[in-house]
Amino acid sequence: MSPAMSDQEQIFQYWRDLAEEHIPKMGFHLAERPPVDIEFTDLNYTVPTGKNSSKLILRSVSGYFKSGELTAILGPSGAGKSTLLNVLAGYRGGDGTGSILINGVPRDARYFRKLSRYIMQEDVHQDGLTVFESMKYSADLKLGASVGEQQKLDMISDILELLRLKKCKATTTNRLSGGEKKRLSIALELVNNPAVIFLDEPTTGLDDLSSAQCLNLLKSLARGGRTVICSIHTPSAKLFALFDNVYIVAEGQCVFQGLGEDIVPFLAQNGLPCPKHFNPADFIIEVSSGEYGYHNDKLVNAIENGRCKRWNRKPPPKDFTRQNSEREFHQLRKQPDYGCSTWDQFILLSKRMLSQQWRDINNVVLKLVMHVVVGLVVGGMFFQIGNDASKTLFNFGFCYVSMIVFMYIPMLPALVWFPMEVQLIKREHFNRWYNLNSYFMALTVSRLIQQLLCSVIYISIVYYMTNQPQEWGRVVKFSIIMVLIAIASDAFGLAISSRLDIINGCFVGPAISVPLMLLGCYSFGIGSNEIPLWVFISMQFSYLRFGIEGIVSAIYGEGRPAMVCPVEEIYCHYKTPTLLLEELGMEKANWYIAATLVFFYFILFKVISFVVLRQRLRRARSTGIIWMVGRFIKRYFNVATH
Ligand SMILES: Nc1ncnc2c1ncn2[C@@H]1O[C@H](COP(=O)(O)OP(=O)(O)OP(=O)(O)O)[C@@H](O)[C@H]1O
């Protein structure tokens, strides 16, 4: 060590030399990348906080993040680190202003997303898949058929080796430790060798050793010519020495940008000497938090809110030329948005969803057993009444109960499961794994298979036990309408939960079902002529109305002959099915129309959840009706906060 070095510089040098020995070497398949430098100027970002109010989170910040460097965005809690990262990655951009240049050219969000990856703070992974399978799906989706099978396997092996995940290759993702989950998040995004990697707090929840290993890995990725930018909470001196560039944010403004070891002279120049043996990262964060009085304006001015490059004195890596980068940019523009076609994505996603569903064997068994038990209970309660003319109204009760069973059983799991799934979709879709069309098609198909199986089990039990008409036509029609109700209810649950979180969704879903059920049965006992016009119009919005019409038509419609009146009964009022249909207000009900309308609602709910999800993934603030409905519910009926 040079004797001319200050104490802090010597400490820095010591940690840096030590870290150098631990930086892993890149595998063959993570070849070096041409440089992608990011420069931003006068970036402002505002979020709405109320009807007429907003909050300015980023205030005219500027900065320069070079390729080949590991950059840390540091700052006190709430300073705006994650927001800056989100805006730079393009994850949020709704109400932002300012310029972002990529290699000196204004960022085109669409192309930029092809060369960057964003690793979010939450390590949510696809349950039920092993580490290797997750990597394989990632490779198949992102690289498609353009890369041979053996090449993909070699690449996966390289990445798993680099991230020390080889030993847990066969472990399912839900059994991984926190550090392993974090490394898997990084591994999944390394598959197509991105040039820019954003990471939101990659060391949160990790112990010192795992944090060091994680940052060493990021450093090695940066060495390969990538631009690696992460937000991070106060790192130890040892970790801090790993960063090539640090960007400190306080109150949405930049208070320092440059080499970590230059923080000490920078602060000293501004009359804030860092105590000896004090971690400069801790000190500047304490200063910007106001521990030693208010100095932020002075620091922001000194660093020109990020415009000053004086402290960013590290030369850019030599090996990469801008020419290469421009060539790569040009090629990127020609590349399709996704690694494989919509059809291939659909096949891969369906395969993934189906294997996840069937591997969660406890859930499959629970669903099947539940349908058997409910079937036996309903069948037992309405035992052998289907052809008994003295129990016709009671049998109508069976039809109604079956419809409610097929509404609640598919809807409630969708309300609970989908908000969690949305977090995964956000990550995978943002990082260009697949488009939403193929995801939705795969989701629909994969859920349909289990629903069909469960429906067949329930229907076989109840239809036989309750002695409904043993005519094939009626059996088929009853089964079809029941399955349609089930899939429409599942789609209804997904439509709600694609906008709301679990708590609000579980409140709103059943609450909306109540009027739908009431509208479904409104005319019972009064006949169709007595229905007020406004109720009649409202009834058209209840898919359950068409559901019950379909069930009743299948059982009693189309000229069913008179039922058997038991000898012990003197008089059976509803012996003739047409009389029952009149009293129910369903004399004009037609099974084909009812089935078509339930199917129409299924499609409508699917379209709603698709549009809502697309809007959420785009992260654009719109004034659309769905956004407003979501805001309204969150604002005035948010049971999650009460
Ligand atoms: N949608 C929003 N509505 C209102 N305020 C918001 C919103 N998003 C962020 N903020 C506020 O903006 C500020 C910066 O948030 P951000 O998450 O970027 O901070 P951070 O520096 O990453 O904090 P931490 O280190 O605690 O994660 C915080 O005060 C936060 O409350």
C-alpha cells in the first residue's frame, strides 16, 4: 500500500484487494457484452396522492451509469432509490419527465427492454418447479428454437455454476433459502445474457456472507461489460468497496455520485470531515438524513444534483468499442420482442402450469375430495326426488344449490391465488419472457382441465343420487351448463383479482355475487309478467340468471312428460313441468340461448381480466373506467386497511 494513501483509502484498498480474490469468473456462455451507458438528466417523478394532490419523488436528478461498472444507489429510507431504479428500468414511467439517454441516444423503452433485465426485490418464483426446470423454462421461453438444446443445457450449467446453484439444481423453488432464491432470480434473468441489469435491493434479507457473494457475482457480471445498477441499504465497508460507482440519493435529489473512496474528500470539501475509521457510506447517509444538521442543499449544489462528473473519474473499460454497441443496437431493433412465437409460448406455459397444478398433489386431492363430499352431501339432502311430482319445488332447490356450489368453489380460489400470480406475471412479462395473449390462453386451458374433472365427479354423483331424468340429452345439457357456470365463475374471480389484492378481492367477489344470485332467482313465484322493467334489465347482467335458466331447461324443459305423483299424495301441483316453468318465470327459457349467454359472460370476464392486467403491466396511469373502479374500491371500500 502506498504510504501517501489516507487511512480510509487504505481500508478501501484492503477490502477491494480482498474482494478481488472472490470475484467469480464468467462461464463461456456469458460472453462479454458491448457497452450500454445510461445518462439521465433532470429526471422528475411524481405520484398522485389524492384527488388533487401529488408528491414529487425525484427532483431534477441527473446521473451517468457506465457499462463495465457495478453501481450502487444508496440513500436513507424513503429517499427515492427504488423509484429512480424503476424509472430508469422503465418499470415506472407514467408521470416522469426528463431525459434518459442510452449510449447518447434517447431511450426507446421498447428496445431498451430487450437488452435490460430488472430483478425485483421480492423473490417470487414459480412454485412446484425445481431450480433446473425453472431455468429450462426461462431458456426455452427467452431463447426459443434459435438456440440448440445442448447449447441451452450448457448455458444453464454455466449460470448455475457461476451462481453456486448447482447443488440445489433438483430442489423445488419453495424449498430454497433466501440467498438461493435471490441467486435464482438473477440466474433466471441471465439466460439471455442481458447488457443492463437493474436490481432492487439484492442483499435485503441476506447475511453478510451471502450479501458479499451476491455482490461479487454482480461485480463479475459488470466485468463482462454489463451495466449493473442496484439499490442497496447501508452496506458494510467491505461490501461498499466492491462498487465501482456510488450514487447517493436524499429527498429525491443526488447528494453524491462517483467513486466510493471519493466520498471522504467530497464531504471534507463541503466542511463535513468523515471521522477516522467511519464507513464513508454510513457517514454520508447519516449526513443526508440530517444527523449532523441540514446539509442536503449544499451537497446537491456541490454535485450539481448528479450532473457533476468530477468524482466519477474511473475510465470506461477499454475492451468495448462504441462501434460494437451500435452494431448490437441495430441488430436488436430487428429482433422480435420475444424469444419464441406466441404458439410456442402458449405450449410452454400450458406445460408449466399443468405440471405445477398436478405436482401440487395435496391441492388436487383436496379439490377432488371436496367435490366428492359436497356431491354426496347435496345428493343425500335431495335424495331420489328428481322424478317425484310432490317434491318439484324441492328439486328446483337442488338445481339452485348446485349452481351456487359451482359459483363459489371455482371463484374463491381464483380470488386468493391470482393476486400472488400477478406478482410473478409482472416480473416475467416485464423481462420479456412471454406476451400476455399466450399467458391468458395457457391459463384458460390449464384451469379448464381440472375444472372439467371436478365438475364431472360432482355431476355424476348428484345426478344419479337425486334421480334426475335418465335421458342422455338432458344429462349432457345439465353437465354442459354446469361446466359453463364453473368456468364463468372462475373467470369472474380472476377478473376481480386481477385488479384487487387478496383481502379486497375476497370481500368484493362474494359481495357482488349476492345481487347476482338475487337477480338469478327474482322471478320465482311471481312469473315473468310481474317483473319490473328495471329488474328485468338488471337480470340481463347476471350470468347466474342464465345459468339457472339453463339448468332448469335441461331438467324440465323441452316437453318433459308429467312426473310421477306418489300414491300417498292426494294432489301434486307441479306434476306438469310446464306449470313449474311458468311459476318460475322461465316458460320462455331456451337452453341454447342460456348456454350461449353464460359462455358470453365467461368471455367477457376473461376480456376484463386481460384488459385490467395489461393496464397494470403497462404501468401507465389511465383514466379508463376499470382504473377508476379499482381506485374507487381501494379508496372507499378498502377493507385491507381497516
Ligand atoms: N405510489 C406512491 N404514492 C405515494 N408515495 C409514494 C409512492 N411511491 C413511493 N412513494 C414515496 O416516495 C418516497 C420514495 O420511495 P422509494 O420506494 O423510492 O424509497 P426508497 O429510497 O427505495 O426507500 P426504502 O429504502 O425504504 O425502500 C417514499 O417517501 C415513498 O413513501
